[in-house]
Amino acid sequence: MAKKKTQWASVGKREIELSNLDKILFPEDGIVKAQVIEYYLKIAPTLLNHVMGRSLTLIRYPDGIAGESFYQKNRPDWAPDWIEFVTLGKEKKDYIIATEPALLVWLANLAALEIHQLHSRKPNFDSPDYMVFDLDPPEGYNFKELIPIALDLKERIEQYGYTPFVKTTGGKGLHICCPIEPKYDYHTVFEAAEAIAKPFVTE
């Protein structure tokens, strides 16, 4: 078995072991892991503005974007001590918490090419600070046809006093996100979203 090629990098006050920096992660464009790490570090200020203090779910692509992927919720046992986590859910998973640029570099080294955030921030992990309406069109549906539906729903949500914004998600869907005060539990927020969505869908 070939030995992994590793080197150490300093990011802020952290020392991070990086491996297989020449591994191709995006074969169509010839992008290697080192470039992904560099990109994560470059966008860290913007990305952390959105995910700081949030627990994360990862989708890792160890053989690149064209290979098999897998979800990871639990913080690995071998993670450095400075990787913060919080235990959440019935399954008691140890979710990684977004904290600093060094964490993003560490995640990039794991080939975590998708990083999904939960809807709450530290310390209010049981109270989301935004509500999401997920518009995911069926196979064969024209994305352009989804846009007016999303804008109509956005207008409907505004009538309830929220200040929503629309953003793309994945390869074909749209999210309508509504910032809220983090003082309600997830079930209450779900019921509020459902009360808006059900009448809209039936019209």
C-alpha cells in the first residue's frame, strides 16, 4: 500500500497535517486538493460569516467529485482537540461546529466538498435563527419555471411579516430563507412554515 504524502501547514494559531495534495478532486477541470484547500481559505471570511457557530454535516468525496461520497455527522475520534463539537439529536451525534479558517482547511483536507449547516447557532442549538422553504423541482422540470413560483411564495411570506430572500441550492433547487429570532424550537418553526406553505400549495 502506498504511503500517504503529508505536510504541515500553519493556519492562524493551528498546525494542520495535510495529505495527498496532488489528488484530483474535480477531474473535468483538473483541480487538485491543494487548490480546494487554497480556495476554502480564500473564502473563509465570507463563508464563516454565514456558518460561524453552526453545527455542520459533511459530504466527503475521498476519490473526487466523480467518485463515491458519504455523509459524516460525527466528529472523528482522531480529530484535533481544537475542533469544537456539540452533541445533538436522538442519536447523540457529535457535530463539528464552524469556528475559524483553520477548520475549513481541515475539512478541505478531508475532501469535504459539501458542507451543510444546521439552522441554529451556538449557544441556541435548539432554536433555529432562520426558517427555510425548500423548492426542489421534480426530474425533467425546467428550472426557469420554478423562479416565478419562488418569487410568488416569497411575496406570500412577506405578508406574514418576514423578510425572506431566495437563493439557489444544489444543482436545481431554490431555498427561500427567512431570518427569525432564535427563541422557538424546531417543531414550532416547522409549524409556522407549514401554516404558510399549505395554503400556498393548495391555491
